[in-house]
Amino acid sequence: MDRKSGSYSRFSLALCGLGRAGHIHFKGIRMNHRCRLKYIVEDEIDKAENILTTFNMPEVTVVSGKEYNVILSDPEIQAVVVATPTFTHEEFVTQALKAGKAVFCEKPIAEQIEQVALCYDEAERAGKPLFCAFNRRFDTSMARIQAKVADGEVGKVHVIKTTSRDSPLPSIEYLKISGGMFHDTAVHDLDMICWILGEEPETIHTMAHSHTPAISDLNDVDTIIITMKFPSGALSMTDASRHSTYGYDQRVEVFGAAGMVQCHNPTIDSVVVMKDQSTMTSAAPYSFPQRYEEAYMSELDHFLDLLSDPMKTPKLTKRDTLRATQLAEACVTSFQTGQVVSFKYKEY
């Protein structure tokens, strides 16, 4: 933003993918006055064109994945938002960076951690931002907890607990390409805990189970408990589930020598009903697009800030992304072996 004039730079973007995450980013780009959506990359062209017709956006061009070079060769395109299936991320990301485009990518950036590191190396060579979307860092409540812990308001941290229970149960079609529950959902808790504490664990132990036969058939799980111990002595515990019947349930509690901070679930409104010696509040959000609507908008704004000012420090770094992936993989190892796993971040 130009502080003197109050005007904003407007960036031309391409959005790759109109699945679960793609719809969220389509809304964010459409509502952000700093963005101009010029292309959508989607193999289901009719679906994409119907959506554009619904929102009266004839100026946006739809191309298939095979026509990606049309976007990469367009000098007007400054950045690409990648929200395609996980196994395609690496190709979309690296091609965009080699073409001199900045990239906003849903996690994970690539399926293998070595390839994630290579994508960041490519971004460094291109001199362009590569931003991996860990949206919880951009939620106002989560950010306030992190700030209060960093400011010492709870004193030396003893315990941090997170609860992450999805609603609704994702489709089997999605779960087949999700990368598994540890890398798909628990990775967010792992990243957030390290972010709040400002340190990395030294040991990890995981237990998990699948209560859903169709998920068992995928060699995946739907219920996870993760415990970690940190060099400071802080302990963490995460309970995660693929299926919460009462709504999207995500809570955080940090307990320390001087007090405690908590983040409860927001509700769809502020109505409280008191009747027959009971108290009822409104339901929790149905799913993650409602719970983190503000956070998705904020992370897009942060990415646009990185485009505006190359000297601005990104809120998520290469180390953050690689660490989260390494932690998720350590959880998988602990689950498979039944053992406590030592953790040490590996440089790439």
C-alpha cells in the first residue's frame, strides 16, 4: 500500500484448482480489491465456467492443466495460487517459479520433503516469494494466544493442548489423495504448537486408530493422539479426529507458571439460551471454511504484502514448512513402530 496516497497495488493472479481449497481462495481473490483474477486452471472446464457465470466474471479465462503454459507466458500474471490435488503441487509450483511468478500454495508444497526444499531453492533463485498456507497462524484468536505466550503472560509454559476435530467427515475420494491424516490435518497442530512455544520438540509419541472401515481400507486413521516434549520442559498433547458430529471443533489451551490462556470455538451467533437450569449456546461452525474465513482472507493479504514489498519478512519460512512436514513424518514413524521418536530438525 502507498501510505501517502492510500492506494493499493493491484495484482493479476491465476488460480489453479477449484476443489475444496480452490473454492475458498476463489472467494478470497474475488473479494480482495488488491487482486485481479485473470485465469482459472481447472480440468473440469464446464464446472469452472458455470461458477464464473454465476458470479458474472466473463473477464476470467478458464484453461486446463495442459494449457498451463498459457498462464506462465503471460507477462501480466504476477502470481499463481496453487490449490490443485496434492500430488500435482510440485509441478505447478516449480513451473510458476521458473517463469518468474510468485506462488501461494496450499500445503504440502510437494509430497516428498526433499522436493519441498527444492521448491524453496527454486524460489530463491527466482527471487520470488513461495508462501505455504498454514492458515491457523492468521486466525486472530490463535495469533493472540501466540503473542500472549511470547510476552510471558502465562509465565514458563508447562502444558499446551490442542483439539482438532473435523466436520464433516471428508469424502473417501478426497481421503485417497489427502496424503494421510498426519500430513493432511495434524500437521497444522504440529506447526501451531511450535509457533506458539517458539521451540521444537525433542521427543514425539503418537497413538492412532480408525473407527471408519473405509478409512482403514486406505491404511489411514481417523483418530489421533500426539504428545511431545520440548527442551524447555513444556509438554504438548493433541487430540484429532476426522469426524465431529456436532461441528468443527478446534480449541487451544496454554497453561504456564503464571496463568493460562484458552481459545474456544466461535459460534455462529452470540445467542445464549438459559432454560430449565441449563445453558445452551449456538452451534460451532459447520466446517473449516466457516471457522477460518477471516484467516484465509488474512493469509492472502499477507501474500499480497510480500508481493508489494520484497523486503517484508514472511510469517512462514522455509524452515517452518519443512519442520511441519518432518514433525508429521515423525508422528507416522511413532505410530507405525509404537515407539517414542526423537526429533531433530534436518537442514536441506
